[in-house]
Amino acid sequence: MKDRLVEKAWQALDKLKIELPSWGFANTGTRFGKFIQAAAATTIEEKFSDAAQVHSSTGACPTLALHVQWDLPNGLKDVGEVERLSQKFGVRPGSINPNMFQNQEYKYGSLGNPDPAIRKTALRHILDCVGIAEALHCRDVAPWFADGSNYPGTQNMRQRIAYFEEGLREIHRSLKSGQRLLIEYKPFEPAFYHTDIADWGMAYLLAKEAGPQAFVLVDTGHHYQAQNIEQIVAWLLHHKMIGGFHFNDRRYADDDLTLGSIDPYQVFRIFHEIHMFEWEKGTAADIAYMVDQSHNLKGKIEAMIQTVCTAQELYARAAMVDHERLAGLQQSCSLVDAEETLRGAFWTDTRSIVKEWRKSKGLPGDPLLAFRESGYLERVTRERGARNSGASASYA
């Protein structure tokens, strides 16, 4: 008979699903360049194959986020190939991500560009992405906008708000029943004076303006230093406006580090807010958990396995908080006991609990070790090495 807290952890692990990013398996880097990895995926088939390795070892990653311009360069014509690969590798297509930052015409913005022709081009691309999502039976369309400016006085910020409101309303009108528009925010980079969607409040207001199928996407790396991300999550939960997460960690800014590698307590606190909300409401929060990491130094697949395992361990810890006790202590303002109740769960070593859960599902107890022993990395390194040796070292 399992302990009650272990039972709670297992139940939480049963429902935790984490989407992997296709771009996280390819050669990507920083704004300065990238270090080529011989085993990196060079095709959409190789991305699906790598994602399947992570899913088979962790049991938690049934979907792969797709970047349309990179993964479906021919748009709807590529849907059949994606469906074939999904069947072959047992990983479904996940969120559909438009590319609003790579093309030269977006130098001064996409939906916020002063040129109506470029705004129309950007809008058409996102509407095409909505169509691709419908064809692939994907729920979420998740654009990230690099729009902004670098110098004071060079753009009309209020006018650009109106451009975004107009464009997002039109995108929302194209959504089919059950589809969602996830609006992401970022304080800076590549725009360093003002970013058009710079924080959760701006994303929230734009989502409300767009319509009821629009929600906010929280990227854990897209915040100022020392910002209280779990408070943002609490506000969005309260207003039923959180749509999903992009998981990563950062030491300074948007560093694309593996989840929990810098501040695991913050990740735990975020998960705790979600678990506490679900306990209070008696219902599951409808949140898409997605990874958004592009590793320049770590091996791509191993870094993904690390992130997923860390998420599972911290999610299990947060599920083991005694919510009833904590709620009473919070109400009575018993500060030390309340904090110790939270900290006690955080300091619980859940690695053995997660390991036993995996074994109960027929999964390897140690996903990283299982992957290393599989020989997959050595095989794809041989197969892909020549193609990757000729890859550009510039960012792409």
C-alpha cells in the first residue's frame, strides 16, 4: 500500500504531459553564432525521431511543437508528411508556432509594423498557421512577436498597440471551435527600447481584446531578474487566462538553460500555485506545458531528458504539499509553520518516487541512462555527422 503523499505524487505524474520543441533538436545557438553538433536533427523526420526517444524514456512527452517556417516550409502541402511521421514515431504534432521574426520584411515589426502591407503579410502567415493547426488537429497556435524598437521616439507605441489589437482580433475570428491562441510576452531582445508585448499584463489585455479563445503563454525565461513568476501565474489562474508555459531557466535573461538548473525552488513554487489552485477549485487547470530550449553546448536529446525529469521531480514535490494544512496556516497567518510546510515538500527527494512510478508504467527507472545505453546517439551521430559538418555556424 503506497503512502498517501506518494499516491498524490503518482496521480500528479499520471497527468503531467510536456510538449517538446522541434527546434530544440536542431543546430541553433546564440545571436553570436552556434556550435555545430554532429548528432543534431537536420530534417523534420529526425526531429520526430529524437522526440520519440525522449518520450519513450520518460513517458511524458506525447507531442512535438512545430515551427511552421522550419518544419512545414510548404505549408498545408507538408501536412501529410507530418501525419506520416507522427504515425511512424508515435508522437503527435503539438502547438503550431508561426515565424514572425526571421524574414527581412519584419525588420521594423510584423503585426506592429507601420507598413500595412507587411502587417497583412504577417497576418496571412498566422492565418495559414491556424489552417495548418486545424488540418493536423492541433489545439494551440502560439505566436511570439519580436516587434518593438531600439530608440526613443522612433515608433508610435500607442499606434502599434492598435495594430496588434486589430490583427489579433482577426486571427481570433479564424479560430475553429476548441482552438486556442496563446500570446507570449518578452521584456526585451531583440527590441531593447520597447517591446510591443513586454509583460504578462500586456499579453493579458491583448488576449482579452482578441476574444475568449485567446490566453497568455508564460515563458519562464522571459522575465526581469528576481521577478515573482509564481505571482504572475496566480493572477492568470485567478482570471482563467493562463494557456501554457514555455519551460527553460535563466541566470541573466532568456538563456535557454535546462529547467531548474539555476533555480529549482522557483519552478517548484510555480507548480505549487497550480496544484493549490486545483485543490481549492476541485478541478484540473487546463494548461499546456511546453519546453522551449535551444542548447548550444549540451547534447540536444540528453538536455531534453534532463528537463523533463526535473519537471517530473518538481511537479511531484509540489503535489506533496499538504494543501489543507497550508491553507489553514495561511488563514491564521502562522508564517513560520506555513513556510516550513511549503519548504518541507520542496526538500523531499522525489527521485525514487518518480523512478518507481516509471517502473509501474513499464518505463526505464533512469531515462538518461537508458538513452545512453540504447546506442541511439552513436548511431545518429554517424548518420548525420557529414550533413552537420557542412552546416553554417551563424544563427538560424
